[in-house]
Amino acid sequence: MRKRIFAGWMLAAALLTGCATPPTPEVKYYLLSSSDSEPRPVSAGNSRMVLGIAPVTVADYINTEGLALLSSENQLRIARHHRWAEKPEHAIARTLQTDLSGLLKAVRIDNAQESSSRLWDLRLRLHVDQFHGTESGEAIISGFWRLDKPDSDVVVASQRFLLRKPLNQPGYGEMVKTLRSLLGDLSQQLSQEVNNRQ
């Protein structure tokens, strides 16, 4: 009889412990989605210029798995359950290539994985030092870019940038969407610079 009572108590304790443990939150993965249009192929005969995108560099915290959120005390929190599906440095480069291909109709846009820099007329170097959301409901991207001649490293143009935009609603998904929009704004700026060099 005592064994049955003891076994009953153990079973009840196990059930209560199982009920008291909160479920593990689902891990969500995010992509910097490109625009609806695919990169437009430009044949060598139709392009007056080839712009190459060098490998994008980013601050160390950006290339972590989790999305980053800046608190009001200037502390970064890296999310455990909201993660990038790919390294942001690769996603940023791919997004810029797609955007610039759509904006610069007579320019072929290459990246370092696709072709040699010997074929490029201009090279875009980009470093991103901020790429996150804030607790106050904004998305921020900052860094610097430089356009140079790949054969001589002569700098044609360079600039620091800081772009920010309020989120339309709270949430990590909205933060990623707004960061993507800011990359579109940066692509607009870069396309104007390249157009000035043609």
C-alpha cells in the first residue's frame, strides 16, 4: 500500500513539474528579402560600365545569429529566438546587388564571388557599423562606403552614412522589413553617385 501511495505522489509531482515548466519559444529566422524583381542580366555589349561590389564588412555584433536591439542605455541585446537565416554581410551584399541592378539600367553589377575585379570599372566598398533596431521603435543602419578604381585604388567618392526610420508597428519582423527599406534608401544614394561617374 505504501508503495502505491509513494508512486502516486511521484506521478503527481512529475505532472505538476511538467505543467509548471513554460514551453520553449519557437526560434524564428529572418531574411533580408530582395525586391520582387530578380537581378536583371546586362550583357557586356549593352553596359557602358561594370560596377563591382567588394565583400561587405560589418561590425562583429552584426554577424551574430541573433537580431540586435539597442536599449535606451546604449546596451545591445542580441535576441535568442529571433535569428538571421544567413550572415548579414552576405545578405546586405546580395540586397545591394539586386537593388543597384534595378536602379542602374546601363551598368552591369558584379560581386566578388561572380567575377574578377580586373573586369570592373568601379568598385564599391561598404562597411556597416550599425544595423539594428531600438527599444524606442526605430531601425538604424550606418557605416561608410567608398567608390574606387580597382586597378589603382584611386578613390572616386566616399561618404559616411546614417539612416534611420521608425517602425510602423512593433516586432522583429517589422524591424527586418524596415532595415530592408533602409538598404533600399542606401542603394538610391549609391546609384546617384555611380550615375554621376558615367
